[in-house]
Amino acid sequence: MDFNSAGSSENFRMLAAKAGHGSTSDVPVFVLGMPRSGTTLTEQILASHPDVHGAGELTKVRRITNRLAPKTRSPEEFRKSVLDMTVDQSKSLADEYLTHIRQRSPDAPRIVDKLPHNFELIGLIRILFPKAQIIHCRRDAIDNCISCYFLSFNEDNIYNADLHTLGLYYREYDRLMRHWDKVFPGQILQNRYEDMVSDQEGQSRRLIDHLGLPWDDACLRFFDKGGAVNTFSRWQVRQPIYSSSVSRWKNYGSAIQPLIDGLGDLAGN
């Protein structure tokens, strides 16, 4: 699905009217945002709680989307497919997703899906799971983009091929997230990476409270948790929180000017 088209407010404005047509389950937790924004760290903190299972980067919502809107169809046709879904269809798709995640943890009260690019699909997620918690991970725009620039994504995510394009993409992501915040006010928790670094316990408690769970001190030692981490952040989340990635962009001087030009006024955020 084309990102720029998907991000259009006109294409998604009516989704709020259908929110609540899916499942009443509060098991799914969606951790999303730009790649390298702290999604893996956030999932590891949550999954250190005994009532939370971290399922990693699941593609199930994306596969549901592809059924609603094959690549041969336009974003407008996808919008129409979503808006035309009946209550029964919404519940069926929600049940399909729940079955998928329950295969990973049959009994966990909360299961985290941390595919970053699910931020494109918050409208569909809200229709399927009106009670699911959504956590939006944010990071300093320049730091976030530089971290993306040095990684090799798959062919579906080639926006990091040059700095200027990366900055423009980030602007579209930011615009879409501002839209979702207006459509679903108070339903998306904002989680800043810099705040996690400066106040680990306070922000960790905030995350656990958002999931409606009692505090557990194990969340402060997320780096001791076993299990596979299949993301670019797998080394970092085996260490205690460190601050060396904050303001990293200052090391690059004029070399990142194309990125700053692409980000525009977001370069200061």
C-alpha cells in the first residue's frame, strides 16, 4: 500500500465512525512508530511483566490489509473496502488475529505486537480492536532518521535510501500520526525514547499502568529477560538503558543537511 496515499486524511477520516465493530478483547497491545524509535525497548520492558507476552514484529495485520487491498488495487479502493466491512466481517477478522496471537501465548492477559509500520493501519486496528492499547514510540526526529539511514530495510521500506527522502518520509509519518491523534483522541499513548532514558522507572510504570496491570519490578531489569529478539535492536535491549544514542546527530555536522532540509520544522523536535 502506497504510504503517501495511505497517509491522506481524506482517505481515513470516516474510520472513526466504524470504531468498535470488531472484538471486545483487550489482549492485543500494539507498539508502533518509526523503526529505531524505541519499539523494541518498549516491548522488552512490557514483556518483562509476568502478565505480558512479547510476540515481536507480527505481519498479521498487514496480511489482513493485503486481503482487503491487494497491491493491484488503489488506496481509495482499500478505504472503501474497510468502510464497507460489516460488523460480522470485522468480528471475523478480529477473531482471526486473536487466534494467530494466541498460538504464541494461549493464556497471557496481554500480547504485544510491535511491528513499527502498523502506524499506517491504526484506523483498521481500531475498528477490529476498540479496547486494544496502542503505544506510539517517538524519538528525536534527526536521531531517529539517522538510525534508520544506517540500516538495510527490506524492499518494501526503501525510504531510507537517501537522507532527503528519509526526511520527507518522516514528515508524512508525523502528519499521519497527528491525524490519528485527532481521530482517536486520548486513545494512543505517546512514549518518547528520551523520556525512557532519563526516567526509566517512571516511564516504565506509566507503560504498565496504561495496560491496566499492577507494577512488577522485573520490568526494570528487562535486559535480563530471555527469549529471541529478531530486530536490529537485539544487542541494545540486552543492556541496561544508556544515553549515548541521544543527540547522536550532532556528530555528523553538515553531512546531514539534506536530512534536515527534508525534515523542515520537524528537525527541531
